[in-house]
Amino acid sequence: MPSDLDYAAFSRIVHDTLRHERDELIGLAQALYDDPELSMEEHRSSRRVADYLASKGLDVRGVVDMPTAFVATAGTDGPEI
């Protein structure tokens, strides 16, 4: 993160976003919990998370030769998740 970042403002944005997305995030977490998959075989889980991020406007694309791996980006500046 940039050193000139206003951490108080950033904290408010994160808090407000989590509060707004709370029910959907809890639903996503419950769906992942209810449908366990073996390590390195998390195809449904990966798709659920990627679909959620895409529904929020992030650009989601697969990476490497691992079908469960993806990168999600928003905008053109900042971290990739």
C-alpha cells in the first residue's frame, strides 16, 4: 500500500463495505462450509468465490495451470488478489 494512504479513511471504506456486503459474505462462507472439497480440488469453492468477485465488478481470470487459481482485479492501480 502507498505510504501516503490515509489509514483512517481506508479503514472506514473497508468497514462500510463489509457492513454492506455482510449478508452475502456470510452466505458465501456458509455455502463453502456446507460443500467441503479436498485440498487442491476446490473447484466448486473456487468458482463460487470467483463468481462473487465478478458479480461485484472485479475482473476475474484464471492463472497458471491450476484450474482453481485465479486473479481478481479492480481498476488499474493497486493490489491483485
